[in-house]
Amino acid sequence: MPHRTSRRTLLAATAAATAAAATGALATPSAASTHSSDAYTDHRLRRIIAGMSLEEKVGQLFVMRVYGHSATEPDQADIDANLAEIGVRTAAELISTYHVGGIIYFTWAHNTRDPHQIADLSNGLQRAALAGRSRVPLLVSTDQEHGIVCRVGEPATLLPGAMALGAGGSRSDTRRAARIAGAELAALGINQNYAPDADVNVNPANPVIGVRSFGSDPDAVAGLVAEQVKGYQGAGIASTAKHFPGHGDTNTDSHTGLPVINHTRAQWEELDAPPFRAAIRTRIDSIMTAHIVVPALDPSEDPATLSRPILTGILREELGYDGVVVTDSLGMEGVRTKYGDDRVPVLALLAGVDQLLNPPNLSVAWNAVLKAVRGGEISEARIEQSILRILRLKRRLGLFQDPFVSHRGVERTVGSRAHRAAADRIAERTTTLLADPGTLLPLSRRTHRNLLVVGADPASPSGTTGPPTSTLAHAFGELGFTARALSTGTAPGQAKIDEAVAAAEGRDVVVVATYNVTASSSQRTLVTALVATGVPVVTVAIRNPYDIAHLTGTGVAASLAAYSWTDVELRAAARVIAGRADPEGTLPVPVQRADDPKQVLYPVGHGLSY
């Protein structure tokens, strides 16, 4: 059993820090008035800023990763990683050394082992922040988009990702999914979520966005982005629309290169801008920048993260946004291609950024900003403008009043039965039946009882129970079928294909989980070989829905799109295949023909029903 610490105990533990805050510049309003401009005025926030040293001011601009499950007692391997990458031993030491204004959680940094541990880590971070001289609480953030990007896994509730929700097309489902996710994050002490993705995915070859987008129609995406903003912020956490000015039409991954988007200004207004305009109208708390070049918006060809014409000229002045602007990770190659790590944070601030996310070398970045202010390249008034926006956000979230969470709140909220049931219902309404030429579906346990489930096994999003084939087979088993799982991978060799063909003998149906099939993919060879056995083959695209374009003509009996391989979406796909749920999803993106991409095979809105 995890150690349980009550909210009252936590508050008592920080009484020395919070008592001074309660009587001085950090005097906090009641819970009902945290969003009231006259209850906690900018004048008071400016008093807090005036009391900060320059080092503390610079620190407030940074949001940093840190290794470990605990703020003060990480495992030795995490201490070693912290020393190697940051020069500190623990998260608490990071906060006291650099005065950072935020921490970002990652699964690979061992921040998100289980809900009670996450809550303890969040509380430990806030205690460390309140122990500092300025006593300013932290923004604790993560990327919990759901679908294929999910940092907090089971037993937290897993929900359909953006493109799945786009397939469902329900604004109420989309808002509810965000409300559930936001409530669970808030219970864990995570108060800023880097979601929703506001990119319009108009390029099927996009390697970094894809199913993270709600779809290819700008107006439809805008409507769903607004609903997610309402859901997250209604649950009491900050929402972040990303990646401005729009990362949807690229075939380069900004993690590994610098994408160039050649939209004209008119195309940008039509295709990329609507979701960000909708987010701003919905009073979104923060917007994340993209490490992309858009020559029509800035002929200097600086990445948008470092572009004053884009961030100040368009986002601030034209779109009228005065909330927090946060960079995408400064460790990504897209922002490091043109300038060194010492120049990137300085140029980002000059462009109009407020928060500097996850620089590869914090000491280099922090000292570069400090030097730029001391040398006059950046005025102290300029960084105080950003700090004021950050503190306004912390005030709106109620962090000055009480930044702590309780284990009782975790138990009551995270992965609750009601949340899980809602996730299953939402997922059912997103599963899309693309083709069923022989009306094989839904399967009957009387005539199609014995199943073989084969296919891709990509690295699982956080918290999933196993490879997609195992998850699907288990789901079919719970529905009364006999199902064997055989993982053949994303690039099966001939030996694995032969094994799958042999395993298909005597089966009633073969279900194949496909993952980003291409014309030369051996997944297509696998499907063709299985069809040749005479056993009916059903394919389920577990990432991008474009797989069917490369499987047309193979003779598959039916094809579906699940949009992700998380448990909730795979369970929903199994229920649809078994007839326990109707396929209600429709394509939120067009699927072009593989042999002639100018021709549409299945248009937006296509989807069959029983």
C-alpha cells in the first residue's frame, strides 16, 4: 500500500512557507474567487515579481524535465541521470538551484509510475517551490493527449485520441473526454496539459502529427479543439493548443529535422488558423509553438518558435492572444538546426515566448538568458511581462491558494468506474468500418467462433497491457470467442508470415492489426498470404487510417480503423467486430488511392454501419 498523506498534513508541513505568503504579497483569495480579476490583482502579482532576484525571474521562464519518482529521494540511476544532464541530484535541488517555474513529467524519466506516486511527486515539488525565497508554486505539466501520446497510463483512464474523437464527430464526447482527463490530471497534481493538438492534418505522409490531429477539415478541427479546451479548463487545469502556427502539412518530423510548410498566407488563414482562433475565442490558457518554417509568414525562415513576426506579429497582435506562450521542447532538432543552444532561448523570448520548455542543457540556456538581460539584449521589463502572464495562470489555477493534492482525491477520481465506462462508450462511437464487401461483419459466435489475431506490435503507449494482438485476443475472449494471438510485428519476415499462415489453418476468421502499411510493406505481403488460405481476413488499422489504400485488391473481407492501439480503442474495435456495438465512426480525413493519390478512395465522412 502506498503511503497516504492527507491534505491537512501537507499544508502543515509547509506552514512556515505559506504563513508568510498568507499575510504578505501572496495572500490568497477564496476558492470561489480565484478567477476574479479584482480578487487577486495584477498589482499584487507585480509585487511578487518585484521581490524576486534576477536569477529567480529567469528561472520562472523555464519548464524542465527531471528524472525520478520522488522530489527528494529518487533512485540512484535517476540521480546519476540528473547529474549527467542537469548538474543536480534531485528535483528539489533543481528547483532551489535554478528557481524553475515549471516541471514537465515524462514516462521515460520515471515520473509517472503509478497515481499515488505521481501525487506524492507533485506534492514534493510544490513543497520545494514554496520553500524558496519567492514562494511561488509550480506549473506541473505533461503531454496527455491520449491515443498514441499518453504519459500517465493505467490505472488512470485511457481515452480515445484526437483523430478517433474526430471520427466520432461528437462535440459532447470530445468535451467529456477532456473533462475526464483533466479531472484525473488535477487529482495527480498535474495542472498544465499540453493538449489539444490544434494541427489540421492535411498531409497523409505527416510523420509526427497524423492521428494526433482531429482531422483534415479546419472547421471541424476548430470545433473539437474548442470543446477540449472547455473540458480541460473546466476540470481546473490549463489547456495548451499546439503547435502554432500549424504543423499539419509536413513530411518532416521536427524532432529530427526542420520542416518547411509552403502554405501561402491565404492557405494558412484557411487551413491552419481556424483551430487556433477557436482556442483563443475559448480563452485558452496557453499555446505551444512549432519548430517549423513558414516562409509566407516570416521570410527570414527562422523556425516559428524563434520568429517575432509569427509569435508577436500574428499570434499576439493580429489574433489578440495575451495568454502564456510556451515553446515546444527546445531539445528537438527543429529548433536547434539554425542556432546554438545558447541563442535559442534568448531568441525565443525576443520573439514573444513566455515559457522555455525542456532545453537540452539547462545551465547553458539559463545562463544565456541571464547574460542577455544583464547585457541589455533583453530588458528586465520584457521578462517581467512573461512572468506576469505565468503568475496570472498560476493564480487562475488556484495554485497560490493550495497547490497540493490528496491520496483520497486520487482514489476517488483516477481510473474511476464511471470514467472507464464513459471512455468505453466514447471509443465505441469512434471505431470506423471502412469496408465489408462480403457483409462478414458482425461476426457470429456460432459460425465464426475460432479466431486468430495477428499483426503489428508497435511500442505501446504508456499504461497499455500488452501488444495489440494480445489485447485484441483477450477482448474477443471476453466476448465469448476463442482467440489466439500471434504477434508478427510491423515488418514481418517470411518465416513469421509462414508461421501466421500455418496458424490460420482451422480458424474461422483471421484478424490482422495493421500499422502504417505502405506499398512495399511486408505487412501487405502478410495480409495477401493470409487471404490466400481461404480464411476470411479482417484488418484493423491501429494507427493511421490510410492502411486500407494499400490493402485494396488483396481480397480482405472487411477493414476497420481504430486510430490507436491503446486498450480502450482496441476493446471497442473488438466489440464492433463482434456486433456488441455498432460502428458509428466516420473518416475525419480522406483516404487517397495508393496507385493515384489525386483520386480519393474514401472521402471524409465515409463509414459503414450495420
